Amino acid sequence: MKAKISINISDSISRIDKRLFGSFIEHLGRAVYGGIYQPDSEKADDMGFRKDVLELVRELNVPIVRYPGGNFVSGYNWEDGTGPKENRPQKLDLAWGTVETNQVGIDEFQEWAKRAGTEIMMAVNLGTRGPDQARQLVEYCNLDTDTYYANMRRKNGFEKPFGIKLWCLGNEMDGPWQIGAKTPVEYARIAHETAKLMKWTDDSIELVACGSSHLFMPTFGEWERTVLRECYDCVDYISLHNYYGNRNDDTEDYLGQSINMDRFIKTVAAICDEVKEEKGSEKTIGLSFDEWNVWFHSNEQDKQIPRWSYAPRQLEDIYNFEDALVVGTLLITLMNNADRVKIACLAQLVNVIAPIMTEDEGCWLQTIFYPFRDASVFGRGTALRVSIDCPSYSSSSLDEIPYLTASAADDGDTVTVFAVNRSLEEELELDTEGFEGMELVSHRSMECDDLKAVNSMDDPDRVTPSEKALGDRIVLAPHSWNVLRFKKLS
């Protein structure tokens, strides 16, 4: 099968915000305890952080990590995770039915972020708390004043402010599963007042308002309009969340789900612009797709976890090869919408629906680690508009799915093309246009005959990418993830 891919170096979508390749650590399952933090491990550093995990996070080149939730944040008192550890309370986490020891909080996490080479996207509790506690947390984290919460930070051993610049105004507040869920009007008002106080405390911060919890919520659309009409002038982004899964074991349909992600992004962007027009504003609201991933494998096993467990094996999806291909298509979609999506967070980073898994004896990498690493490392610079001409197919839920999906990033010296061949049977031969004056210097591909193949601690390299020999033809194997690097010759 043949496909044509065309670019024009002067036809760009947008500069790619590095935060497009962010991730997420929530106080959930073994993400924190037994994930990034395990002080009794021989692999722990002086603060109890796992050095092997830190090394892998740095390899992923993650620029920002959302913290501490997620559903967890809607019942969280941030003060519980500060000060002497022996004085920190052990509490019930109603969001996930577990026990939280508070041995890790913002005091520790800001240091972990520094060691991981990343920044923090901090969420505030708008479920059981409100504007007052949020502005106090901003003072604690960011101010150098001689005032109560800044001095509280100093007393806890941190003279210099943490300098956290990106903040979430709650989490999924229209979800009935959420602690302190709100109607659109209720959330819009508390978000507006919280944003006002937070920016009065530190006017250098950026704020993300909650969008609807996912595309299929009954409140979707109405929620975004209500929130933006109230909060437009005091927020900078609105969030999108969505997870994907092959629940019906329909691989062809599953591989096309990035089309739904693209429609979701464009719908929310249109709502933002509609409100912008209503208000006669010159400001454009950006999109923060701060929860996205494949999540469905662990749903049944999670029902067996005893209530009030401590750091259970919760949401530990084991990802197969087709999941990695879907993650690749979702990354391509985010890059192709870089003009509006400025922030995105793969949920999550370690153990919980994650690319990195830990055991006491070490780490292993899930299949999804590799496309995410490729995109994060090479998907920097400027997103180019990609034109594709190829056959398509229909699935159970989508009428037209192109066999080829691709994006391109220009870093000045090199153009990197990310491509997924969705065909289960046929290879794709690429005809390239617009690559004159460039030389293909690398073709890295992730291929596997078994779409259900997984990696594990015992077999960590079952599904990994490899370099392909370069020749006169560019051929993408059936159902494959591909990274093509074109060096500019002049």
C-alpha cells in the first residue's frame, strides 16, 4: 500500500510548548509510596526517592508533572504534607478508599521535581476547601515575604520559595465521583474567586480551570461555557480529560480513537473562541489536556482491593503493543494541535497507569514508555502542518480512519516525523514531498507480530523499538510506530 506525506517548512502549526509532554503523579496506589518514594529500598537516595525511577523520568525528558491529584486533591489538606514527618497525620483518602500517611507532601515533592529535572503543576482543593486555603498554599510555595505561610515554609526548612508557576483550580468538579462535586455555576463562582485570590497573592502564576470531566459527560459543553463566561479574565487554560481503551477487543476501531481526541480538542477550542467573541476579549484561552492515556485493563482487578489499604497495587494496567500504538496516535494528535494544546499530562508516570513500573528489585518499562519518550525527546521545536494522502478504512464507530497518521517537528537542524501505520496486514510505502534538501538519517520503528504482547519484569524487552536499515524506499511495517529523522543539509 502506498501513502504520500507532504510538508512545507514555512507552513507551521505553532511552536510546540515543551509542557505538551508532561505527566502526572497522584497520591494513588503505588505512584508515590513504592513508586517515586521508598526510603527502605537499597535504591533510595538521601531523601528516600528511588534513584532508578529518577533516572528513567529524566530519560523521558518530562518538563512538568501534575501533583497531588486527581481525585485525591478534592479531599486533601495541603498542610498535612508539610513539616516534621513524625507530626504528620495518617488519614483516610475517600477518593480511592485507601490510607494516606502524608509522609510525602509538597515539601518533599518540590525536591523530587528538582532531582527529576521537571517542574510542578500544582492542584488546589476546591472540593472540601476553597479560595482561602488556595491562596495560603500559593504564599507557602512562592512568596519571600515576612508573613505567616512564607515563614511556615522557612520554619519547615525551606528558605527559598519553590516558585511553582502553573496551578490547577480543582479536578473534575462535575464528576459525581468527586469529593465536593459542583454544578457548573457553583464551580464557576468558586473557581473565579479562588483564581482572583491566588493571582492577587502571586500575579506571575498561570491557572487552569476545570473543564468537564470527559467528552461524554452530560454536562460537557454547557460546563465549559458557564465556567469560561465567569472565569475568562482570570484563567489562562481550561482542562480536558479523556482515557481510551479496547474494551470490545476491536483493534481496528481502537487504533482510530485518536480521531475522537482530535474532535474533542477542536470542540473545546471552538467553545473557548465562542466565549472570547462574546466578551470581545483579545486573550485566547489555551487547552490543558492534563489527563490522557489508555486505561481499562485494571478495572476489574481493582474491585478486589480491600478498603483502607496502604499503597495497594491500584490502577496497574499492564500495557500491550497495541496500547503503545494508540498512545503513539494520541501523541501525534496532540502535536498536530500544538496551536491550542499547550499543556498535556500522560496520566500517570509510575506504577499507576504508567510507563514506568517498579518492584523492590528494580524497574521495568511498559510498551507505552517508548513512543512517549520518542515524542518528548524529539517532538520539540515547531509543529509543521502535515498533509497525508492514503487509503482509509471504516470501523464499528468511525466511518473513515486513514491507515497513516503522522506529525512533524522542526527543531531547526532536523525534521522529525512521527508516524503510525494502522494497517494490521499491509506495510505502507511512503512517498515524501517537501523534504528536498534533507537526508533521512534515522528510522526507528516499534514492531511486533503479537499485538497483545507485553513487557514484564521477567521479560522487559519483549516489545521495544529498533533502528531500521536505510535504503531507497521508506517502508512502515504493518501496525508500527515510527520515528523518521531528516537532517537538513543546508
